[in-house]
Amino acid sequence: MPPRRASTKGFTRTASLLTGRIRAASESRGFAQSRLLTQWTEIVGTDVAAISRPVEVSYGRAGMGATLTLLTTGSQAPMLEMQKEKLRAKVNAVYGYNAIARVRVTQTAATGFSEGQVAFEPAKLDADAAPVDPAIRRKAAQTASPVEDSGLRDALARLGENILNKTNR
């Protein structure tokens, strides 16, 4: 029997190429869990993620707990100061143990002093997206109509609208 040929034809998945580099970059800032960076919104909630971002996890010389440094704007710092213990508990839930002993809030601008502002909000959606044609909406709803679960049916109809809208462009 001949040996099985690789189906990737010499190509490698992007995730496998970038995993090591992402881990090295996040560990250089002290983030043992890169999930803390990539899923910040899910960990702390949208209201806190809109006004802050994790910058660094620093470990003391004695090794007794780490300090999580959060970046925010000056006007939002008092709001984060009041929520430090709740944030610490949420972050430690990601690590699975009491890894973070302190949360420090800093008000330094990440984008530099010349810009004078920090962009914490997520990227805006494409504003020039065309409205959905009513015929496409009806066709997608008709295709998803046999599904009994209303939540799943609505999600499938929206997915169908997106697919049909992109193929008609």
C-alpha cells in the first residue's frame, strides 16, 4: 500500500504558524493566558472592555501573586478603581487559580501623547453595506421556515440573507 499523501499540498494553517509568535509576544508582557488579551470583552463584560484594556501582568520578586495593569482614560479611571476586586475575580477565573493579587489602573495613552486619545471601542462595521433586498429576505425566511425552533430559524434566516446578499453583489 503506498504511503498517504498530505492533503495540504505544502501549505500550513495560519493558526499553527502564528500560535508560537502570539504566545511569545503575550508572554513577554507577562500574559501566561493569551485568552486574557484576545477575549477581554467576554471576560470582563462590554461596559468595562469599552473603557479599559489589559496592558501587562507583572510578577513580584517574591513570586506571591501578580499585578494586572489596566489602561484607561483619565475620566474612566475612578470607575475602574471601584471595580478592581470584581475584575480581579473575573480574571482569576480565567487562570483557574488566584494568579492576580492586585489590579493597577494606569491612565497613560497607548497611542502616544500626540494623538491625545485612546481608542477603546471596537472597530466600526462597514458603513457602506447595502440594505437587504426584500426578495432576498423573503427567500431566506422561506428557506429557514421548516425549522421549528424560532431562535434557530431566525439565525438561519439572517445567515441566508448574508449569503444571498453577498452572492448578488
